[in-house]
Amino acid sequence: MFVYSSLLGAVALACMAISAGLRRIWYQPLQRATEEQIVRAARQQSHFLETLRGVKTIKLFVGQDTRRARWLSLLVEQINAELCAQKRILWYQQLNGFLVGVEGILIIWLGARMVIDGQFTVGMLMAFSAYKGQFDGRVGSLIDKCFEVQTLRLHGDRLADIVFEQPEHRTNARHVAGEEENLVANIEFDSVGFHYAEGEPAVLCDISFSVAAGESVALVGPSGCGKTTLVNLLLGVLKPTAGQVRIGGVDADRLGLDRLRSLFGTVLQDDVLFAGSIADNISFFDPNADTNWIAECARQAAVHADIIAMPLAYNTLVGDMGCVLSGGQKQRLLLARALYKRPKILVLDEATSHLDLQREQEVNAAISLLGITRIMVAHRPETIASAARVLVLGGGRLVVDQPTTISVGGTMRSVTDAALSSGAPTASAASAANTVPTAPSSTVAGERDE
């Protein structure tokens, strides 16, 4: 362009610089409007999905009108935010279009004057206009893409907490080849402590105990005492900030997460079923599923009779998160799924809380015959009584570690309460552990909150 005319080239370059400056000025308010639009849309969608998942509760509390009104309010806020962003975009487009129009008129006017004065030919003016069109298109597109990349960062920032989280190291090269192949399923906690961040109080402090292979242990304590954290440390979901967790005498960190978790079968409070058939869920969508073992696991979990009573038996679709099943059926299917792995250690977190006493006894009897190590987080006295030992946590510490040699009833409750109230094993707790109970099991049947 400058070869043909430095004046016209300077005009075209100046107009492009003004356009870029205008875009830069407009970017900040457009960024704020776009960010507000993203936030409003996320709130509306979250509320909508939450309503769908909790529609039964909403109906029972006669809250349909309130939820609908709240959703409509969020939807209006989202639409208003979108309109605000679109208005800012339209204003920029109109101003930029006006600038392009003024630039075109100015170029033609100056070029026509130069043609009249004999400094330019009509062909040169047409060639200059063609070059200018290419220049405007390429540079304008580059500027737009640069600002689009900046706008995309708004979406990226919302994912930053996930994207920049350090991934789990599923394998660990530090293990000694073959040493974990024949691990004995015993568990050792050696002075284990854990806190979530530096300066925060410890969730667990100086936890030490061991569980022999094939032994069953009940883990009890009040809500917030660290039971779930202890289970997460055992499963490798969290890493201890002090001490060691050993499986079969091998530091859990040396095994690698895949090998460590292959030893465990788990039924946790927040476990879910997935859309698919009952057989798919029990085998966890194993492409080479063993149908005979699926049925055997269902029998051990006392759910086989329920399944074969269904029209499609093991091919019955469970729906999203098992929505067509009862709470007890879900728990027993989750237990069957855990057993399908043929685990060496079974971790149960209130895994039978929805079962009646008879079904729970059937499940406990079937599992005990397998001879695998069991860790049970429980509050029900019947579940605690099925274990060989009971570990009581209080204030992040292990306050009682004793055999379950007493029958379920008021004495078990008095042992636990005495230990927890003092924060450490006491003489009164120890003496209570050795007394013969006289109260019925119903005295603690209500202790079930986690």
C-alpha cells in the first residue's frame, strides 16, 4: 500500500490502529459482561439439575411453586446477563462499522483528489483498494482472534481448580518387583496423623493399630471424629502427613494406587450405581464378565432373590443412579459389586444401614464365611456385634481398641460414651468393657448418624 501512496497507506494504518484501540477499550466491559453471563448460566443450570434430582423431596415439602419461582428468577437473570453482553458486542460492531465506513470514504475521497491532480491513476486506486481490503481483513481477523483467546480464559479460569490439580500417581516405580504379589491382607497404622493444610488442626493424630488378615473390625465414633478420613487414608484417597499405613507389611505408598486399590472392595456412603443393567453394575461393566460369579456375589449379598423376581432378572436396567431400586436393594447391589472383585480387604461404610435386621444378619454371615479382612464403619449395634474388635475414635484419636466380647446393649453404649467423653481410655471405660450387659439392644438402636 505504501508503494502506491504513503498518504493513503498512513490513513489505512491509522484507521486499523484506531480499530484495535477501540477493541481494547471495549474488551474490559465485555469481559465483565461475559463473566457475569457464565456465572448466571451456571447457577440456573445447577438449580435446574438439583431440582430434577430432588423432585421427590420438593413434592413432599410442597415446594414446587417456590422452586419454580426461584428457577424462573435465575433464568431471567441469565437472560438479562446475555442481553447485556450482546448489547456490548452490538455497540462495538456498530462503532467499528462506522469507523470502517469513514475510512472507506476518506480513502476514496483522497484517492479521487489524487487522480484529478494527476498523481494517481484509476487503476492504481483500484489496486490500492484491493490491497487495503486484504490488509484490513487479515489484520482485523488477527486482532479478533487475539481477543477471543482472552475471552476463552474466562471459561478456563472456572476449570482452573480441576485442571491444575496434581493428578494421582496411579503407579509407583519404587516398589520391589513381586513383593506385593502374595501380600497377606493385614493392615497396620503406625503413628498416623493427617491434616488438610499447614496450620490447620489435625484431623487424625497418632493413630496406631493393626488388623490381622481375615479379622473383622468395627470403626465407631461420633460424627466428625475422623472415621471417613481414616478410611480415605487406607484406600489411598488421602496421604498421611505423619506415620505410615502398611498393607501386608509393605508401605501403601510403595504399592502404587492401582495395586493398592485392587486389594480392596468398598461400599461407601456416597457410592452410586450407573445407568445399565444389574449385571453390568455388579461386574462394574467388565467386558469379560463371569455370569456365574455375578450370581454368586448377588447370593452372598442377599439380593439374588430380588433380582430373579424382576421380569428381566440380571438384565434389568437400574436407571440413573439406581432410581428404580429401593435403598436396601441399592446397598446390596453395591456390596455384590465390591465382592465381584474378589478383594482381600472389604471396607464397609454404613453398608447395611438400609437393611432390616434379618437381611443384615444374612449378609454378615455370608461375608464372614469368605474369610477376608473387614473394616466396618458402623453405628448400628448389630453391625458392631458382628465384628471381632471395635475401634473407637474420639477427637481424632484412637480411644478404645478392644475385642467385641460383650453382647450388644446398654453396656456397649456405656463403653463408647465413657471413652469419648474423656477423650482417652479410662478405668471406667475399661471396667465397663468387662461387665456383663443387662440392657436390651434397643437402647442404642437409634445411634446411626455418621
